[in-house]
Amino acid sequence: MRASKTAKQPGTPAPASPQAGKDGRKLSNFLCFAVYSANLAFGRAYKPILDELGLTYTQYIAMVALSEEDDQTVSMLGEKLFLESNTLTPILKKLESVGYLTRHRDPTDERQVRVSLTSAGRNLLLDVDPGSTLIAATGLGDDFPVVQQSVTRLRDNLLRAHTEPGKS
């Protein structure tokens, strides 16, 4: 990956925060608020599509992650979705109750619960692709992959900075 021209070099002071301008703090200058409000907007855009399927966004992304790699442990799935197992378990139980996935104890380690999509779960994902509808709604056109990579890099950098204080 190419280093950005604006990437922070070791020993370089951090740039001044745009939030603290001469007019004081402005919400519109907060990158975190832009990302937070974009997340809310995505939720609103996905809601009518997923309501027709009887799914929440979190249920949907859990199923998508299982479609990429089946028979995952709950903890593996939680890492991919950035969810703790105590948050994920009720979501998985609901999906199991409607027949979209199965949960079973790992025979080699009874402490682990493994999760797999059923054929009904796989078929549901084949029938709908809300992401393709929403890509057009973002208005990013050909820039969509670039923005997606930038947001992913931002997330990864923030997670790394949180788990490795002093390293960035």
C-alpha cells in the first residue's frame, strides 16, 4: 500500500484539530460525527429493504459473514463483526429460531459454539442484495471503492491506536 502524502511521519507533530477553529468547536468539523451520522444514514437506507426480509442490519451482516465462511465459532464471527459474544448470541438464536442458521457445540471443544447457515439462510441472501441498491444511493460512483478503503483504513488505524497506545 502506498503511503499517503498526508500520512503522519514519525516525529512529526500532529496537525491542529479542525474542531477547534477560531469560531470554536463546530459539529460539522468533527470527522467522528460525519462517520457516526453516515452510519445512521446507512441504517435508515437499509431498514426498509431488510424489514421486508424480517431482518435487522446486524442479523443481515452476520448472515453475510457466514456466507463467506460457514461453520465459524461464535467468537470468530464476533471478531469479524466487532461484536462481543454476549451481544451476538441473542442475534444468532433469533436467526436459528426462524430457520436461517444452526448452532451446535464443537465436538473437539465443547466450550465453543459453531454456527452455519441453513439452505433457507443461503437462499435468502441469494434473493436480495441491498448493498448494490445502496451503492448508487451514496452518490460516489467510481469513487466508492476508494472511499470504502479509506473508511476501512480509518477504522483499522483507530482500532490499532486503541489497542497499541503510543503507536500510530
